[in-house]
Amino acid sequence: MQETKKVALVFLPSDSGVDGARSLYAEKDSNTLFSWFNSSMRSLIKRSQFAIPPLALMILASIEVEGIEQSICDMRFEEFPFSEKWDMVGISVQTGMAKKAFALADTLRSKGVPVALGGAHVTLFADSCRPHADVLVHGEADDLWKEVLTDLKKGSLKPIYRSENFPDLAVSRPVSKRSLDISRYFTTNLIQTGRGCQHNCDFCNVHVLNGHTLRRRAVSDIVAEVTRFQQDDRRIFFFVDDSINADPLYALELFRQLTPLKIRWFGQATTTLGQQHELLETFARSGCQALLVGIESIEAKSRSAHKKNQNKAGELVKAIQSIRSAGISLYGSFIYGLDGDTLDTPAAILDFVSQTGLDVPGINILRPIPGTQVFERLKEEGRLLFDPLDITAFRYTFGQEMLYRPKNISLDEFVESYSTLTRKVFTIKNSIARGLAAPGAKPAVLLFNLFYTHLYSLSRHDLHCQQEKKFMEKTILPSAE
Ligand code: SF4
């Protein structure tokens, strides 16, 4: 009888984020009170479990090929089990974590374990991944992975598997949770109803990776998945689509059919929902508790400079009020430092937050991700603070370092004004007040606000450390100031 082949699918932690916030500089002054507080908060946060499972790996682990056994190694929670015998290891490579992925791949290959690399970074920068892999999986892997596993079984792996077209999501591909340790996560009820985005925001790579056409799964498949998922985890559902209301007729039908299942759910939407009255009511009735909306900017100049055109700044306040009145809490995500922003922008954001009563304001710094239009533009304009030729130099953090020079604000002024803004928005008192005032998911809103109070203190600490080093730690470009 043929021996079962074992495949591990690996998810790597980012340098810092909501599922594992850490200071980029604390280790260097490990005796300080700040460092002690930081590590205590980190273990508290870990216990609070903001982490959600890696859905892309759940999808791959659900693909069955006889004679192949797949498991997920989520390195946010565990070390890679080198002592076990692996027939292949697949690593999901994101641009902010490419260095770690390559280091792990190199170690595994030096021990004779074949490595398959896939994910956004491979799709965008295949050449930089090739020296670290036996197999590259280029593009959305839903259809390719079965071919890879079948070839592994036959002993005939190819160096590259490329998806020429985006997979048709209307084809039924049930997702299973059997490879997950359910107790580790905030929730394991992750659902994706479709992929692609018809918009073109220049700081985003969703439309680059998944195309401009919305591709949808069958409503009946989603209803069946929700019914199945409910059986082993009664916690909140999270619809991970970038915009769950992008196709209003589809969303209306889906959430009407989900209403009898009595779930509670979070999702991501555009503020256009405030004008989609029937859909808004259906969302509320189907158990929607909170939504993340990408406001990005309330400055008209910034919105047009970064092609964020899908909802007009003037309509935002009314739309947000209308969504909150339906009993849905809102996480509003801003980016400060866009090309139309000035030193007056923080005051405008503060006004906006208090006028709308946003339940969780997330105030980010622009991250010029390699592969996006904004990365190319800032590279041309000589405004990046990391080596544009070394795409692995980019890393994800939570507002903790400057990766570019803002257009109208000096770096020093930016750090001071950003720090003052986050200090005003995130106090313990404001966090409790927002938690109490939230129209839905009060405990989650309170926890998130308190967590952000900590995260933005990390941001201020790290930005000031970077400022003390004159922003040079990652800089290769001559200082323009
Ligand atoms: S930011 Fe949102 S709306 Fe803009 S392109 Fe990305 S996914 Fe689409």
C-alpha cells in the first residue's frame, strides 16, 4: 500500500498587527518600564484572541486528494514542527513577510523538504521567490492546488503552476475547518462570498491581485457553509469580502436567506450602504453587528489624488449616521498623510470622528505596498524611505514607522501631528465612552478601543524612535529635509 504523503501549509506572523502587536524597538531597551508594559499587554492581547484563521490556507487544506494529508501550521501560535517528516511544505508569502518566508523555505530545503511558495508576493514578484522554492504557485490557487497535490503524489512536481484565468467561484468548493485548532481564534467562522473589486484605489492591491470584475460564489453554497460552520463554532461570523455590499442585489438575496439561521456577523462594506436602505435593513435583520468601512480620507484632494472616488466626502456623515441608526457599529478606517493632506487634516479627522460618533476609528499611515500604483509613483518621485529595489524591505506594522515622505508635511511635523491625533482619539476615557455608545457588539467595540489605546501608544513610541534615528534605519535615499 502506498504511504500517505504529509503536507504542511504555513502562515507566518507579521512584525506587528492586531493579532500580535509588538514594538519594533522595545527589545533594544528591554529594561524599560515601557518594554515591560508592552510585553504584558502583548500576552494579554494574545489571550484576548483577536486572531482569525488564514482563510486562504483553510481553502487549500479543504482540497482533498487521496493519499495526501494536509495540516495548517499557524506560526502566530506555534513553531514549525521540524522534527516531523514532511513530503512538502507550502508557505503563503505576503509582501510584508517575504524575508521570514524565504528564511523558512531555505531551512526546509536544506533539510531536503520540497517547498511550494504561493500567495500575493509570488503572484506579483515571482522572480524574487524562485531561488527559495521548488514549486511556485502563481495566482489564485483554488484550481491549481489539486494539480500540485496530484503531482506530488505521482512524484512529478513542476517548478511553476500558473493560473491563466481567475477561478470561477460559482463552482462549488466547500471549505472545511478540519485542519484548524478552533480554540486559538477569535472566531473560525470566516466566509468569503466573492473576490475582485471594480474600484482602483492606488494604495490597494486587491484589484491588482483579484481583478476588477466581481466574482461571486453561489448563494446556496454560502448558506450551506454557514449552516455547517455553525455546528462546531457558535461565535460571530466574519464575511471577509472587501465590500460585502458591492453587488447589492446579490447581498440582498444572500442575507435574506441567512436571516433564519440567526447568526451574528461582522463584515466590511462601503459607506454607500447608508443609502441602500433595503439592504441596510436586511443586514441589520440578518444579525449584522458591526462593519468596517474604508473612509481613508475626508479631504477631497486626497481622495482624488489616490483614486478613492467611490463615495463622496460630503455624503459620508449622513451615511455613517444612517448605518449606526440601524444598530450596526462602525469601524472607520482613515489614512493620514495622503497627497492632499496638510497639517489641518488631523483637526478635520477629530471633528469628523466626534460628529459621526464612529465606534472604532482606525487612523493609519499610508503603506506603499510594492506592487501598488502608489508604490510606483512614490518610487518615481524619490519619496520612499526603504530600498525600492529590495521589495522584501517592506514590512507590515501598525502605524509604527514611516515608509515614505508625505507630500505637504515634513517627516518631523508628520510624526508630531499624527502622534497628537492618536493621543487625543485613544484615551481610556474615550474608549470606554465609545464602547458604551456603540449600537451593536458593545463588548467587541470596547475591547478594540482599549486595544487600540495600547497599539497607538506603541505607534507613538516607535515613530519617535525612528525619528531619533533621523528616519535612516531603513533609508537609502538622500534626505530631502
Ligand atoms: S481599497 Fe477597497 S474599494 Fe479601493 S480598490 Fe481596494 S478593495 Fe477596492
